[in-house]
Amino acid sequence: MTQRVSLKIKRQHDATQPCYWEEFSIPYKAKMNVISLLMEIQKNPVNAKGEPTAPVVWECNCLEEVCGACTMVINGKARQACSALVDQLQQPIVLEPLSKFPVVRDLMVDRSVMFENLKRVKAWIPIDGTHDLGPGPRLAQRIQEGSYPISRCMTCGCCMEACPNVNAKSKFMGPAPLAQVKLFNSHPTGAMNKEERLDAIMDLGGITDCGNSQNCVKVCPKQIPLTRNIAQLNRDTSIHGIKRWLGR
């Protein structure tokens, strides 16, 4: 008898429709991941009862845990479907969309709020003109070692999902945008806009809304030291606030 994989998926046509559960039974293949299970359903959209159904909707892109697009809740934990191997998961494998973002359909969510918050904190280095700017400024090894882990962020949303302060009643921007403030403020060119970024995270929904639960650092797939970065930003905003007050 062919070995099969039991799958239970939380489905929803869109944000206005009620959600429901649907089960699937997929033929097992060696080295399968969750994405390959969803692709099997897409090829043959029949549920575990043998009834035809609509293919499950999800997102994916890089398939190597770099883009963050395939992030979903797998067996109760936010993670990437591409790196979730069937052989390492307890069955039935339960798939749910991230709960902190609006559902587009099934396992696909709208993470626009994360990108809007990145705009809010100016998570980039502005460069004017197309002329040759010459070699960039040199960075001390200490700064490079501190910045590299933050630069690995793929805006996947795992930290937002795990954070209890990110919810429908809060405007908290979440750990990911805060970490990017630390990253770009540490860069010699990015530091030109340091005060603007600090002002942004001192505003409504900023750093003071962090409850220090430290869930974010536990679920981050890239092991970014989020809580340490937030602690350093607390110091930076305190100094910035005092200087701003004294400058009145």
C-alpha cells in the first residue's frame, strides 16, 4: 500500500468569508516539503473524501528560505513552507495562514503593513543623482559583524505572528522594521537620516509599544538578534529624546 501524507488546511475564500477546514491525503515521496504537498493538490484538487475541490492558494518564490513569501503557520508555528520537510513534521500536518495579516485567500495573506512600516522608518539609504559617487565609506569590522545578521531579514512575518503586541487593537509596527532602523542607522551614509528614523519609531506604534515578550527572537528563521537590537534602539531613542528636549 502506498504511504500517504495526511494534511489539514484552514481555508478561506477571502477576508469577508468564514473559514473552514479541509483535509487531504497526498501520496508520499521521499524528501517532500510542504510546498510539494500543495503542488500535488494543485495538480489534482481532490480532498481526502475524494471530492473535487478548488486548488489551495498560497505564495512561494525562491524555494530556499530567502524571500519569505511562503511563510505560514505549520503545526502551530510560523515558518517557511519550503524548508518544512514532511519527514520532520507530525501528522496530520496542519496548515494555517498567518493570523496577524489580512487573508487574501486560503494560505495567502497581505503583508502590506510590513512594507508600509519599512517606508515609515525609511529603511533604505537615499542616494541622489546618477553620477559616480566613488567608493563607499569603509565600515569597521565590529559594525559589519553587528549589521550582517540584521541584513538577512526577509520580511517573512514570523516575528509579527509571534509578537503578542501585534494585534488588531495595537498599532505596533513590530520587530522587523525596528531592526531595520538599527541596520541603516549603523551605516555611515544611512546615519545621515538617523534622526528621522528615530523620530519615526518614537511616534505612535513605535518602540514604546514593545512589551519585551522576546517571542520574536525565538521564531526568527534567520536568528536575527531582534531583542538586542530593540534594547539598543531604546538607548538611542532615549539619548535622541533628551537631545531634542535640550535643543528646544
